[in-house]
Amino acid sequence: MSKFNPLWEYIKNNKNSDFQLSFDQIQKITGLPIDHSFLTYKKELKNYGFEVEKISLKNKTVSFKKLEE
């Protein structure tokens, strides 16, 4: 189980299409600040039917894309 598991579960249970979360929203969901390790862990999201589409350091957001089934 990864430290981002609460985020993956949140996405799987609450999202039906593409969307965006701020770094602050991710921190509230996981209880952890987003850091460089997110780049390693983001591949786990495919197991939940989504992928990270874009990470914006300028806007401090992460865009998620629902995978085709």
C-alpha cells in the first residue's frame, strides 16, 4: 500500500470523468504534502482506472484523466 492510496481510493469512488485537483486538495485527502515521490507513485493510479494527465507546478494542480475501458 502506498502513501497515496487514500487519493487513489478517493478518485476511484468519486470521479466519473476527467478532472483536476489542487495540491492543497490532495494534501487534505492524503494528509501529506505532494512531493517529488508523487512522480513515482502516480503509475499506481492506472489500477484505479485513471492516469495523471498533467502536473502544473505554476498553478499547483494535477489533472487526472479517466482511462478508456
